[in-house]
Amino acid sequence: MPEVTYKSAAVHYDRTGDGPALLLLHGTAASCEQWGPLTAKAGGFTVLAPDFPGSGRTIDDGGPITVEDLAGQAEAVLDHAGIERAHVVGHSLGGVVAAHLAGTRPARVRSAVLHAAWPVTDVRQDAEFRYWLDLLAHGDATFARMLPLMAFGPRYWEQATAESNEQLVKTLETMIQPGAARQIEADRAVDVRPVLGRITAPVLVLASTHDRLITAQQQRELVAAIPHARAAEIDAGHGAPAELPDEFARLVLDFVAEQT
């Protein structure tokens, strides 16, 4: 698999397909494997999906993770892949990084989809992230048990059974990445407000109706701060890419196709 060096990080990324570039940036505690369902539907695109430090095969010095460095790594992936401009899709922390990339390196971004992103971490959110860190301190199994409660909306819980949810928790436990705590610390430090007004690409701010982590007010602030942004909503929780993968892929790819 391709790999590019940026500062202390050896950044691994997956590359599939052919056509206009689609850069996918994953969320906290996940890896590029998060994007399997979307990649499967992204025919006609060159899909680039990097792992953040602490996830997948990316290796770094183990120091603090910053949104600026993650955006720099994303640009390094584009350079290494020979891509001048890409459509960028980010989920949660990846959405914040996508916004930073679009605001600080506008010539590299053709369009952006920001799902479950936010402009600045507030006191309530920071309390949530501190809670996540406490759970992680008790082990991946404890953190994994929280994830469906945080990430999924009513449509998941209406069809779930105690047994199916327990199986999901066990699966999620195996997917939590070693650098989860470092990525959560990056979440705590988010403030992309200074760069949002510098975004020139068309942007879809995609909110989840039942998102317990990102409030509707934060989504409205994101839309208001970004020129040429439009808003859309998916009837899911924070983890919409996993909860409703087909619907999520349709919303993302329909928007990107309009800008291609």
C-alpha cells in the first residue's frame, strides 16, 4: 500500500479506482477501513483514504496530534498520489480536518463534504471527550460499549436486539485503534473558525438528525461561516457512515457528482 512521509509520520493510505480524486478522512478511533462501504460505491473515482497517526498502518513519533498536521498529511497524500485537486469527504474529526484543508489549501480542494464536523470544541463537548478518555482508561471493551449509545440513532435501536447489540460491541472492540486517546485529545483542541471563511470550494455540511455529540447549533454555525456551503441532513446518529452506509454514500456521491 502507498505510504508518504510527512514530518515524523509515515502516512499509509489506500488507493483504489480511477477518475477524479476523492479523498476520504476518517473519524476518531477509526481507520481508513471505515470507508469500505463508500469506496465500494465510488465507481469512476480515484479514492484515496489515509490512516491518521495512531490508526491503521500509519506510524509516527507518538506525540500530540493536531488538526493542522492532519491537514498537512492529507495534502502530502495528494502530492504523493500525483493529485492536484480532490473532492474531500470527512467524518467527525476527519470533517474538521477536511474543513481545515479546504480553508488553508483552497487550491487543492474541488469540493468538500463535512459530516458531523464542528467549528470549535465547547465546554459540553470537552466534557464528553474527557469521558471518552476515562472510558478508554478502563479498556477498549468499556469504550466500545459506549459507542452504539453515542453513535447510532432510533433506526438502529428499533431493529436491534440485546444479542445483536452485544455482538456489535464485541466487533467494535476489535476496531478501536491504538491512537484513539491521542485523536480524542485532538478533538478537544478543535478550533477551525479562523479558516472557515477562506474556503472557496462548494461545501456540503451534512448533519445527522440524532447526533448526540454535535449539536444543531454547531452545524448552523458551520454553514453560516463557510461561503458557498449548503446544509443537508441524514436520519441517523453521529455514526451515519456505519449506521446507514447506503444512504450516506448516496448523499455524498450525489453532491460530489454535481461538482465534478
